[in-house]
Amino acid sequence: MIRLILILLLLCLPIGATAQKIVVRSGEHGDFSRLAFSFLTPVEWKMGRVSGGYEIRLKGNGNVIDTSSIFRRIPRDRIKDISVSEDKSIITLTVDCACHADAFEFRPGLLVVDIKDGLPAQNSPFETAFSADETGAAITEEMVVTIADEAVKDADETGKESELITEDVSTIDQEAEPVSLPVPAYSSSFTSGLALRPEVGSENSERITMMQSEMLRQIGRAAAQGLLEANLPEPIHEPKPTDTHESMVDPSETQQEAPKEPTAQAHINIHIENSVDREIARLLPRETDPGDGESCLGSDMVNVVEWGGEDAVWEQISQQRRKLSGEFDKVNPVAAEALAKAYIYAGFGAEALQIIDSFDVDPETALILKDIARIVDGLPPQPNGALQGQAACDSEVALWAVLALAELSKGTDVNRPRVIATFSELPLHLRRFLGPKLAEMFLEIGDIETATAIRNAIARAPGDAGDEFRLMEAHFEQERGHYDTAEQTLEEIATDNNAVALKALIKLLEAKAERKSQVSDGILTTAESYLFEQRTTADGAKLLRSLTLIYAQSGNLDVALSNLRAANTNAFINEKVQLWEEVLTTATNSASDEAFLKFIYAAHKDVSKLDIPQATRQAIAKRLLDLGFSTRALDFLNAPVPPSDTDRLIMARAALLDGRADQVESLLENVAGDEAVNLRAQAFENLGDYENAAAAYAEISDYDSQKSAIWQAGDWQSLQQIGTEPEKSLARSMALGAKIVDADPAMSEQVLSIDASLIEESGNFRQSIEALIKDYPAPLSVDE
């Protein structure tokens, strides 16, 4: 089951003029209990071991600490009690369990304390005892024995399943091929060579001791031969974040390790591979063309419905386990196969894999059962598995072949009626577990009809279908175009304490980012909490990507830039350049001038190291030119050699802005189009060549700019052709004035005639001036 983690924000409520009440928040998770202390100001703190639990010692705290509501949210399984000293400087946690404490400062003033199951990490600072002369060891023998005793109790009280596993141990020949057995939580993975003691006085102590001895002997032998690999979670060394966003995802971290294949977590966590497993795939003949009926697997090999009954799951498993060994403890291969099938029917894929690996199941059957077992345990089948190429078969194998695919493509040949029919016959618990994934696969390729049939096969059963089903329903709403309804459902699931909350949150943020819709502060806080906890996982990478886009869309480009830098070192994000491109495009198209410039200048060095598409660079450069930043525009453009026509146009704009009009013609050589003509016209104007400027403006029908160039050129003849009536009248007067200057003053009759014309023309000229003033009024002054 997916680990659920939710950091609760703290609310500081005023209670007086001299003191504030700090309400301690709590939350219960799968394998730890969480307390969160939100102080009004940063405090110095230290946590260590004391008798009966842990102490948190504070300096600089003057606030009342309210612990009254802690146990409303969490049971007392791990934290039995909590108390605060009168001077508010010591918080004591009474802990009585096989667990340990971990703490970190989420931000200055926000202290988070987790009480987690299991042993602490070596050299944990929180295991140091508070004493003047004595420091406690990171892991004491007493603590280990306590944890071991608790595990023994759990193993003894688990019921039939536990007893049957123990019976399996006693039937194994000590000289036989070493096999893997279920390993309890207190195995030697915690400490080497430690004698594990059962509870004194227990009736089963002798039997448990023998079981432990046998298990450790076989585990050691298998590990020495390289056949055993423990599937134990690696400890996470959590840094202490600061108040900056970078602390949530540290961009200075080194490149993370590549994603590892998920392993079964719910049941048996040991993986074994023997020589038979390594060679059987090479020896087994395979045919993958379902067009030939003989190549498809028969129903008897994959018909899971016949491997058990819904009303007697545990009884059938118990019966098969009793049949596992016969006379002289000889393993019955037929019973081993039947037991593996019973486990698969029950949904326990890890146990089925254990039986198949441990006993002599038919090799060809074993490959098929392994693939199905991995599917029912939520794991992807091995590459080139036994189910490959069977999706088009007319038998039950079509369903399992589809589920064995990493993803379903539109071109995959699938026998959809057979898939639907086989799925509908599955027991309800398998339908509810496998259905959401199966429906999702068909929804991803737009096959709404098949996905709906799968959905209906789950919905028709009475009772609550579970959160996975609700998650699938939200996807259906999205496909129908009911985006608001889908997002509301996803938000409800994401804020619940359930197994699919993280998955729902990821889908919600992806939908919000795609639609560019607003995200509430509560969802952002929840997402940031998960992001901190999941920062080294694939889910954390999905959160990081969506949050980066959402912050960019909301104008919070500082946080978006911090996330982009974190994404550069995230091994789970493959399309890093695409994420940068999306954020850069959003900032260019939507951000305010101030936010855009601040982001672009801060990100300049990052972008210079990335292969950003030239179209994105060109858009950034154009906006920078609009704002008057020609030098930075050319830096971001980073035009190739030779530059494209679009690059040349941008370079010509920058040249005009810098006063380099003489370079425009050479930059635009052989570049056609209206924009190129317009830039050439502007260059002519800047160089004083108004006649060519007017001709260029006329070429692109920019008559206003053409008239402006004509006026500046004094080309009255041309103005009479394209001007308004007042402009034409004025142009005629200007042209006539030039002719009058050329008249001969000695000829009195000519002079008188011209004078008469001048008087008449002066009236016309005055009217033209008045009309022009009316057409082109002077701008209002500041006072006006």
C-alpha cells in the first residue's frame, strides 16, 4: 500500500497580550505518527532519549503549548502520552513501542516530529540520552530485543497464515537446494549476529527459536550463493529545510539514481532468482503471433476464476498448504502449483511468487503464473514475459496480456470482447483492484466504450467500490468534458487519508496545469508536503513538474525558477528542456513586464546551457525588444550560423533600436515579406532617405507612414495624390508658392496676376491650415 504522508499546517491563535497558544497538530500515517509544532518565532531545539521515551528541549519559547487535541487524530499505539513542563521548555513524549523518533525543521519555527516503526538509523542524533556524562548508543541491545519480541508476538498472533508459513519451514530438507522463506521484521537485516529471543515463558518459544535458526541458516546460505536479495527500503536521510523554497527540493543535490523497478511491499519482501529461472526463458519455445490459434495459451493455464472461490479463500489456501508435502516431507509439485494459483486468486501475488520460486513447479507454467502473480500484486511483469503477444487471443489470456503491458497503444491488436467478458467473471476483489488500471489503459487511447464496460463490471456490485474506483470515475468525468466535477472529486480524494491520495493529487495538479485553472492554497500546501517527502521518487518528480507549471501560470516565477533548477538534477524527469520551454513560454506570454524581466535576467545562465527550441528563444527576444532591451534580446536569441529569416528580422530590429540603421539592409538581404519591408522603410527614415522610405511604406500599403515620409521629403506632388482634401489643398499651395518664387518681377502684368492668385490662394491656404488643425488636434497638456 502506498505510504500516506500529509504535513498539517499549524494555526497560531492569540490568547492574550503576553503569550500565544501553540496548538500541536497530529496525523496518523501507515508506519509513523506525526506531531507538528508551529512556533511564532524560530526556537532552538534539541531532542534526545529519556526513560520511557523522548524529550524535546526548547530555548526561546515563550508560548503556551496546547496538546489537548493530539489524540483526536492519532491512537496511542506509538505515542502513549505527551506533557509540557511548567516553564514550557521541555516537551516529553512517552513512547512504548518498537519504534524510534525522527525530527526535522520544515521551516524556521515549524518543528515536525515523527515516531516511526522499526529501528532508527545508525548514529541517529535523537537516540542520544539526555545525561551529563552518558550518551546513549544509537541502537541499544535492549531496544533491538524489544523490537524482536514485538515481531515474534506479531508473527505468533497473525493467525492461520503465520502458522502455515512456519509449517513450511519445518518441511524443508536441510540438504536441499536453498530457498527463500518469509522473513519477519526482526531479521538480520537490522543487525548482524544478534540473537533474537522470543518472549520468556511463551509456549511457542522453542518452536519460534527453531524456526528463526532454520530461517537464518537458509538465508545466509542463499545470500552467499548470490540467490537472495532482500527487498528492504533504503533509509532516507532528510535534510533540515530552511525557509527558502529551494529547501523543499534542493537544486544543489547531485544527480539522483535512476528509478528502480518497484518491488512487492505488501507481503513477502525477498526476491530470489535461481539457475532455473535464469535459463528457462532461453529454453522455453515462444510464439507470439495470436493469428495462429495454436500459439495462444489455453484457458486452463490462465483462467483465474477456477483457481478459488470467493466464499472460502482462506480455507482453500489452507487445504493446498497441507497438501504441499507428503511422505518423507517430499514436496508435491502439483500441490505447489495449486497453492500458487490459490494465492493469485486471493490477490497475494508476492506469496504466489514465493511458492513458485521455492518449489518445483512446471517451468512453462511457472513463467505464466509469475507474470499473473506480479500483475495481481501491482507489479509490472518481466520484459518478454509469457503473456507477450497474446492480447488478440480468443481466450482468457487476452485480459492478462493487456494487463501485462507497460502501456496500451492505439495500434495494439486487442480482443476487446474477450477482455471485457473475462474481466466481468473475475471475483469482486480482483475486479476492484485491477479494474481502475485496466480502464485507465483504454481511456488513455480514447476507447471510452471498452473502459465504460470495465467500469460497469465494477459498479454493478453492491457496496463501496473504494477510492481507486472514485479515481477512475474522475478520469471518466474528464473524458466527458466535465472538468470541474472531475477536479472536485480528485480534490476530495487527495485530501482524504487514503491509499490513493497521492495519486489523486498528482492527477489533480496535472489537470489544473493543463487547464491553467486556479489551485487553492490548501492543495498547494498539501502538494508541497508530499513533494518534500517524495522528493527522491517518481511521484515526487510528477508533483515537481506540475507545481512548476502552476507556479509559472500564477505569476510566481521565483518559485517556478527554483523548481526548474531542482528538476535539472531529478533523475525521474526526462523531458527537462520541455519543462523549461513551457515555463519560458508562459512567462513570455502572460507575465507582467516586471515579473518577466526579473525572471528572464535570473534564468539567463540556466537557459544558456540548455538546448531551448529556437522558436521559444525568438519569442523571448521579441518581447525584450518591445521593452527596449536589445542586447539581452540578442543574447537570448543566440542566432545560429547562418541565421534564419526570423532570426535576421529580430537582429534588424535590434540594430534599429541600437541606432545601427546602416546595417539593416545587409541583415535583411534576400529576406522577403511585409515585416522586412517595414524594417527597411524605418531604416531609410533613420538615415534621412524619406523618398525611399515612402516608397517602401507604399509597397506594404502603410499609407499613414507613407504620408509621414512624404511630408518630411517635401514631395508635394505625391501628397496631392494620396492626401486628404485639406492635405491636398495645402500641398497645392506649397507647390504654387514654389512657382511664385520663380516669377519675373520686371513683368508687371504677370506680377499683378500672380498677386491676385496669391490673395486667393492665401484664403485657401488658411482654410487648409484650419482643416488640418481640426484633423490633427494638439495633444492635451498635463494641466488640461
